[in-house]
Amino acid sequence: MPLPPLLVFAVLLAVVWGLPFGLYALLTRRRRRALRQIHEAASERGWQFRRRWILRGNPTEFDIRGQTPGGLPWILSSRSTGGHDRGWSVRLGMRFASLGGEVDLAVLPRDPQSRGPALVIHALPSGALARVAAFSGTAASAVAFLQDASEVTSGLPDFDAAYRILAVPQRIAPPLLDAALANQILRWPADTIAPHSVLAWRDPFAFHLQARLPATPNWATVSYFVALAEAFVLQLPPPTISRAPRRLVDRLIARFLS
């Protein structure tokens, strides 16, 4: 007997749709379990967990809103970079909006190919900073930082060999971070997704801490990163509030950084 057309259509539909979704569910089972654990653990601590599936189109991306024991609010975000060619594929970042101000510090991984003091500008042509400020107050703050910043050390040789700490001496008395915090940044517990590198900086919108991960974070990674960020802000000097006007470019930068 010939099969009813409706049954044939149903079988084809099940194959066409069911096979990809079945494979997806199988291949992402571990990551979905990790996200459930993060959601549950964050909720237990009173933090607000939000998946970014609809807005970002990636079911492994999420945001968490919380605050430090002292009541300082923060936002944690996990974002995919879409590629694995740089040794990392996920950006795990925290930002503290209330600690934003003039750019006065940065912690950056050292470029093994670089031999000179890159990123630091020791002299600017007359009037150059004013012209940049007319375009963007945020850009002017960054350029002024690159002109005034000096490299400082943490006192931990392994960390200082892997990272550069730049700070404006007039605003930040060294050390910006001590050897204990440097060790915490450098050596992550065995049950975490150890980062490819870590970055930190202040801009007019927030203080940022970012870990570049080779895979989607688990709860151990998230909780360690939160503890690391909270320890960092305890050693952070108060910000110098920027008085530069917020122009269209600055608003676009703020939207991108958030």
C-alpha cells in the first residue's frame, strides 16, 4: 500500500528538523548543564542571571547582575568571540560603573613579539590633545593616559614577566596591585577554565576586568572571577571624575563597552 502523503511529509519533517536539533542537544549537553549550574548558584546568592539567547543568538552567552559584600554593583557578561584562532573564544568580563573616571590604569598581557615600550606616548604635538577632546572626551582621556602613564611592577616576577601594569603616577601610588592579587590573577584553581590572558582598565564609563577564556566558563570559573574582581576593586584608588562633555562618539563607545 502506498503511504499517505501526510505521513510521508511528517516523516520527512521529523528527519529534516529532528536530526539537527537532536545533534545540537547532544553536542551542547555539557554546556547547557554548566549554564544551569551557573544560573542556580547565582540565584542562590541573590544575583540576577539572564540568558542572551534572543538578543545574541548564542545560547551559551549570559549576563549576571550582582554586588560586592560592600554593596558595590557590578555586571558580569560572558560573550563568544566566534573564533578559536587566537587561543581564546570567550570573553568573561565584569564592569563596575560606579568606578568609572579618567583613564588612569591598565593591566595588559605582554606581547612576546614586542621589544619596545608600546602603548606609551611620551610627547604630543602642541594642541593635539585639545583637537582629540573636541572629537571625543573618552579618546582624549585615553591619549592623555598613554602620555602620562608609567610602568609599575607587582613584586611577583612571574606576573611582571607576563603582564604590564600601566598607571598615572600623579593619581595612583604604586603598587597598583600587590603580589597576592597578582598571584590570584596568574594562577587559577584546577577546576576552573584557566584564561588565556586577563585585562583590566578604567575608562569614563566603568572599571573593567576581562578574562579571555578558551571555552565556555563553568560555575567554578565564574565564582573565582567574581572573587578576583572584588579583591581587585578593594585595592583600586577612587576615580577622578571626567568633566569632558559626552559627544556622539562617546555615547557609541559607551554602548559598545556595555
